[in-house]
Amino acid sequence: MTGKFWEDLPLEKLDRAQWEALCDGCGKCCIHKLEDEETGELHATNVACRLLDRRMGRCSDYKHRHAYVPECVRLTARNVRDIEWLPSTCAYRLRGEGKPLPDWHYLVSGDPESVHKAGESTRGWTVSEDDVVDFEHHLVDREL
């Protein structure tokens, strides 16, 4: 990949490698959110999908994730603008809104660890859904 494709190309023009490279490895899309039934507002938990590698911030079985987690969304250039629960820092969301990537995104910084150093990843504050009984007891005051 050459040039600053993430700045130069619209999402619809990215090839598969470029699309996958947009993911910063924060893991925030793999965090369970609870919806307030009255207001529709989403609240973050510290509960991660069982497939999230919580140290690396990536799915441990990305290729086969739908076999284990059928509700895992297939993010595409066509639907990215319609998925309300995507993290506010998500590169797909930002680019879909015509916004630049943050300075800590590895495509900008050149350092894959910068997302973690900036405190923008799930590293160090999540638990696996396999270890949780009641998600409501795991609400966190974090903006995702």
C-alpha cells in the first residue's frame, strides 16, 4: 500500500487490504453495550466479546467469527454510516463522516502501539463475556 490512501480515497474505493488496514486495533467495537429501553441510549460495559484478544485488540478468529458470534456485524462501506454503536474514534466511522484519523492511529503515527499508549483501546480494562453473569454490573463511564 502506498500513499495516504486513508485520506485520498473514499471508503467505497478501498481495496480489501486498505479496508482491513483502517482498523486501528482498539477493540472497542467488540465491547458489549446495553441499550436503555426508554431512551434508546447506549451504555458501555467493560465486557468484551469472547473472541476479542484483549491484549491485541483484535478478533482471535476474524475469518470464522460469524460461526461463533452470528450477530457480529459485517462492516462494509455501504453500511458503516448506519451503525450507530460504532465507537466515535472508529476509523471506518470517521472516514465515512469525512473526518481525519486521529494522531494516535497507527497509519498516522507509524506505531501500532500508539492506540494503546493513547488509552484508546480495550487493553487493560475489559473482561471476557465468558466470565460475566450480569452485564448490568459491568457498566463503565467511558465514551466509546
